[in-house]
Amino acid sequence: MPNTASDSAYQTTQHNNSRRSQIKTVLAAMIVFGLVLGVYNGILQLLFSLGADLNGRMLGEMRYLPELARPTAEKKVMVFGSSMVQAGFEPNTFDQAMLEREVKVTSFNYGIGNLNPAYQELMTRRIKEAMQSTQQKFALSLVEFTPFQATKTRASFGKFTADQNVALLSSFLELADLTLQDPTRGLRLLNIRYLRSGISAELITTIPQLIPELDEPDSLEFIQARQRANKARSDYNLLLEENHGKQSSAQWQILLRGGRMDKSAHSAELHEKMQAYVSAYQHPLIMQSDLDRRVRTADILEMNFHPPLVDAFINMVLNLKAVSALTEVILLPRNTDWVVYSLDSEKRLRETLEYIRTSTGVPIRDFQTHKNINPSHFIDSTHLSTDRGIDVFSKLLATTYEDLLKATPDDVDQ
């Protein structure tokens, strides 16, 4: 006869072992899930922090609009454009140079990186609305045309930040209208703006594209040059923080009106560190890598223009023209050692500039090959350097627009 008591004990043992195994499996799954969730949350926090850097300047400019539109006695000058304006125009330097010419102005740097004209146009709508709300006008608006920001390649590359740019730069009424047209997209934009700190899902999945080091050359010479440059930048930043507190070039600083920094109180040692940092980044291999990235992401040399982006730029100009006594389109200096146009590229650019001129009725001033600026004034293939380039160009603008601003009436209200 079967031993029922023994069988029962065996079954109980097996059941308990199975239950323990299940519990262990569940606990292990919970631990793994917890670790994954922790990593995910950590990534989100990192991205939200990155988003603060990516969007911080844009949001700072938006928050300042009521103050920007406040009536003042001084003539206001708006310089609007890309990261090349952000890195290349110093309002305090320009204002001081104008004051030496007996013209009192207050200028603003509204340059922003990582945007193309489709999104810049939204920002100029907000500026126009703010100025019209107080019946104010700029004495002069300079609107930078960045050729490689208006190419087909740039239009395609910028898609992963499209939703967050539209969400942050659109008015509530514009977002409501988008929601009525496309409820799914509209709710996604509202979610990005009000619940996700301005970070879109597309940015999370394509974040490696924003880290240029992940796609850089792997030659020993390049790696060593990059390490020296990073070390020089770190040394400079440490000394800068020791002497002047923590700096944030990604943000829009009110006291600097969008400029990079006030160098008037910098010590000789700090200026030397800045020069060493700039010089290290001017290494030919680092320059070539930066240019290669611009070719991949923006078609900087061939410049196959995307008509909708060119039309968006035209609308930008018209928005600022509506609230300015004088408006000009400008092209910032070009690093001619590295950004070399072919005859076909030059032809495409000239045709596009003529289209912009005739469509807006606004003069175009080209500083790309100005005799006062040379490749030593650049820190990479496109941006002017912090140690010298930004000052030289800001003073050049003062010299260029001195007579026009003198001739502009003090009262330029609407």
C-alpha cells in the first residue's frame, strides 16, 4: 500500500520549495525592476538637467520679454540669431563702444543654439507681441541669417527637438489651435510644456546625437589633442569659478542682456587661462572634427537650401521689422580656413540672399569675409572665440551702425 503520509509530506515539501522559488523569482524581478526604474529615473533627471541647459536660454529670453518691452529712454538694439550670435555678440562691449561715440543704446543678445528658422520664427512672434503690447520699437534690429541653419540636412536633423521647440515657443492659443487640428499631437505638446520640463520623448531616444564626442575620430593624436583641450577648459573654468563664482553660459543672463560674460574684472592669470583654452581648441584635428560634424548635421559646405526654412527666415525678419525703426539682415564672420564655399555653393547663397532681400525689403550686410576678422578669432569652425573674437566683432558692429543709430530719432515708439 502506498505511504500516504510520506507522499503528503513530500508533496508539501515540493509545494513549499516551489513557493520559495516563486518568491525568490518575484523578489529578484522586483530588485531588477527597481534597478531599471532607478536607472531610468536617473536618466530622466539627467535629461531634465540637460533640458534646463538646452532650453534654459530660450526660456530666459521668453521670461524677459515683458522687461524687454518696457519703455525706456535709451535706444534699444536687438541682435537675433543662432548660437553664432550667442557666442559672437557682447552687448556690454557694443553699448560701451557706442557710448564712446556719443550714442546711448541698450542692446540685447537673443542668439540661441540648436534652432532653425522654423522655431526662431516662433520666438520672433513672441518678441513682436511683447513690443506691440507696450507700443515700443527697437531703434535697430539685426537678424542673423545662418546659411547652414536653413538647409535640407538641417531640417531633417532637427526633427527630434521639433515637438519641444514648438511646445515651448508657441503661445497657449497656438497650442490650443494645434490641439483642435490634431488632438494627439496637441496633447503631446501640452504634456511636454507643462509636465515634462520641456523634454520630448524624441530627445530622450536620440540624445546620443547631441554628444559630439561619441562620433569623433579615434586616432591617438586626436584623442591627445582633445584631452589637452578639455584639460585647458577645465583649468579655466575652475579658476573662473574660484574668482567669480559659478558661471552658466547656457543660460540667458539678465545683467549681461544675453552676453557671455563681463571680462572687465578678470585677472591677467584668468585671461591667460582663457587664451590657453581657446588655443587648445584651435588644434587642426579638433577643427576638422567640428567641421565634419557640421557637414553631417547641417550641410555647411554645399548649402542645399530648404525653401520652407528660407521662408520661415523671411517671416522672422518681417516680425522684427514690424517693431523696429531700422532692420537689417546680417551674416556673421566665417572661419575661412575651414568653411570654404565652392562656386556652386556661393551661387546658391547669393541667390537665396537676393530672394530674402526682395521678399523683406530689408538690406543685407555680409560680414563673412570682413578684413577685421580672421581665423584666429574663432574657437571652432563657426563660433567666434571668447577671448578676442567676440570683442572684435561687437566693436565692429558699433563702428558699422554708429551713423545709422545717430540718425534714428530718440523717440521710436509706435
